[in-house]
Amino acid sequence: QVQLVESGGGLVQPGGSLRLSCAASGRISSIYAMGWYRQAPGKQREFVAVIISGGSLNYADSVKGRFTISRDNAKNTVYLQMNSLKPEDTAVYYCNLRQTAFGTFSWGQGTQVTVSS
């Protein structure tokens, strides 16, 4: 069993910044990838960013240049630095983890990010 705990969400004005954290614990033998998805009200969950073992990064086009994903391997923690936030970034942000390339996702409980003036 893998547990993922997100933190760092909140209310921020347009143009502001937030940093999300996600700490993984439990039965983890290795980590292939950790990443972030988000789900806005009335919409499907969508990919935001992923960091793959070896350092490969991938971002959704909507966040490129504004969001940065990083990982602390020693702490099994992934971060999402979000800058220049827009109202359309408002969503519940979910962390996920895969232990192998074709393994199942483990998910966190989500953290709310609201961008509003």
C-alpha cells in the first residue's frame, strides 16, 4: 500500500504563485515516475506534469513556462512550483506515483488550488 499526501494548496490572486508538495510513503520498492493531474469543476481530470526516473520532465502545454516539477528522491517527495497563476488553473490537484513503467497509479487525496481576485 502506497500513501500519497499533498499539501500547499490554497487561494491565490491571478499572477501569484503556489508550491505544492506530495510525500509518498508505504510499500515503495522503487519509483518510476511521480506527477500531477488536476480536475476543475465539471471537467475531466487532466495531466499537468510528470517527472520520470532519470530526470525526464513532461508538461501539459497549458502550464509550460509557468509550472516546474521537481523531486527529492531522498524524501520520496515531488513538488510543483506554480507561477503566473491564472483563474483557469483553479482545480483540485492530485499527485500520483508509478513504481514501474507499466504499473498502476497510486493517487493522493488532492489539494484545492483557487486562483481568484
